[in-house]
Amino acid sequence: MKCYDDLVFRGLIKDMTNNEDFIEKLNAGGMTFYIGTDPTADSLHLGHLSSFLICERLARFGHHPIVLVGGATGLIGDPRPTKEREQSSVDFITGNVEGIKKQLAKYFPHCEMVNNYDWTKDVSYIDFLRDYGKFFNINYMINKDIIKRRLDEGISYTEFSYMLMQAYDFLWLYENKNCVMQVAGQDQWGNITSGVELIRKKTGKDAYAFTMPLVTTKSGVKFGKSEGNALWLDKDKTSPYDMYQYLINSEDEMVIDYLKRFTFLSHEEILDLEKKHKEAPERRDAHKALAYEVVKFLHGEEEAKKAKETAEAVFSGKASVDMPTIELPGFEGNIVDLLVASELAPSKSEARRLVVQGGVTIDSEKQMDPNYIIDKDEFILGKGKKKIIKIKIK
């Protein structure tokens, strides 16, 4: 199967530039492209993973990937749909850059790594305005979707200028790395096309770009740190078991889409899992494959096997040595106190709501009495389907 057809099958193209020869170039291979991220934390999360897997996918079709970590743009912050980001310190961003570069080097060792701070730090304000700012039309900029949504509430000049910085990145990479294509999430379309336009105006030549749909739940909530549901790629922040447990409980309506986006399973393997999912959804073959493949890619086959065995032990009501464990020596109290002490609930009122609504289990048995007294030394505590831990009280 050709590159473009594979991207379409996996649902990885949302928008693309309308160059007549773009699809032909995608299929031919040989293009240098880049995808970037701003270092707002020292680890990427699952939402990033689906996007950055494009590095490996396109590399397999003969393209050359560049990964940009935005040490400069991270100090500015791209416009959010609702409110302005808090500015981060230089030390904070610099530390995050190093953390993310190490992580990306682990998962995508064949990618060239760049930091836009390296070519931005010495550009003077006057030179930037004269050499690049004059190519941007204000009317064109305010008609970009993300800017337009913020105009009524107000947007700072700093955030407004982010588009120019990202466009400058594309131009710099085009001129210095022969980078002719940019790939990003769909929310970056306005910034990407600004870069394409800047390259055309400055050089008279074409550049290419496409965006990928954001990964979301069925209700449209995206996987991301700002949404409060981040699943970190760093195993010290999100354990392989927690990652496995989350994915194996993916919504039935979304699991096949996730298999296409998050794994390198072949089209035939995915179509076979889709068939099994439709015929016998209770077997959860697609869910198990998704969870196993993602954990294997991130942490290796041994960790994937451990996570699978632990999940199966929990499902059968048994504890496992590999389960996340919290020790609460000397704890005394009821189930509400326990949820707060184990940090599965932020407050007693939230803990009480979870219990009354049937969202808490002890050793796989639902407990709906908020006054239930804890009288066991060791047991499995569950919050919904996706958070299950072992508790030790001694």
C-alpha cells in the first residue's frame, strides 16, 4: 500500500495543502519533513504519541523526519482557545527541552532533533519585523480560526505573534535543512499555512503540509495535559500498568480508531480485530491488542507482558506483585477516608460521591456505603474501571 493510502486508512489526514503533486510526492518518498512540540512539561503524553508516530510511519515510506522541540516558542506559548497561557521561566523550559529530547531520542532514534531557540536567540526584534513581519497581513492573521475565537475575549500581542515564529521556523528549516513539509495536529493548521505562505513569498517556491485529527474520546475530549487526563510516556509518571489499564478500557466506539492511530499493526490485522470486535465485543480482543501494542512500543515487550498479566489477575479478583501499591501504615477509617488518603479522591465530598454512585470497589466488589469501615490489611481498591491499585495497611 502506498503512503497516502496508509495515512487515509489510519485517519491521519485532516487538512492538506492543495499542491497538485503533493500526493505523488508523499507516495514517492524522499521528502524531509518536521513535526514539533513546545516543552510545556518534561515528558510527552499519550496525545503527543499518536502525532509523533508519524515520524516512524513516514520514515518507513522513505521520508526523512526532523523533530523540533520549541525552546523559543515554548517561552511564548501558542494561543489557547479560551485564555492565555501562563508564561514559563527560561530554566523551566530549558529543563523540559532536555527531558523531551531524551524521550524522543528513545522512541524515534533515527529522527534528527532540533531546537528553535538555536536559530531564534540571536535574531533582533528590528530584523525580525523588517525581514519577516512585512510578509504577514493582519487581516489574514485575524481570520485564522484560533485567533478569531480569541478576539472577543482579547489576545495579547505575544500570543498573536506566535504564528510568525512558527512560520519562521518552517522557513529556517526549509532554507537550512531542505525541509519541504510540516506535519501537525489539526489545531495548528493556521500556523502551518502561514509558514507555507512565508516560504512562497520569500523564495518563490512551494512547501507542503498536512494536519492530523486530534485524538479524542467519544465525547470529544482530547488526550492532553491541559485537559486534566494526561497519560505520561514517562513510566515514573504513568506506570506501564496504568497505561495498559487505561487503554484496555477504551470506549468500544473508539478502540478501532485508536488501533489505527496508535499501533503499527498491519491493515489486515486491524481489519481482523475490527471483525472480531463486531462479532464478539465482550472478548475485548481489540482492546487487549491496543493496550499491549502501545505499552510494548513505549516500554518494551517484558513490561507489556507484565501489564497484561497484572490486568488479568485483577480482572479475576486476584492481587499481583506488579500492581501499583500504596502503603498506608496505621490507617483507620471508612472508605471515604481511604479514598482521600490514597489520593484517589481530592476531597471527602468527592470520595462520598464516587462511593454512592457505585464507582468504588474493594476486591472487585462494589461498595456503595460511604460509612463502610476498612477492616482488611491488604486488598485491591478500584476507582471506576481505569484506576485499580493494591492497598497495604500494616
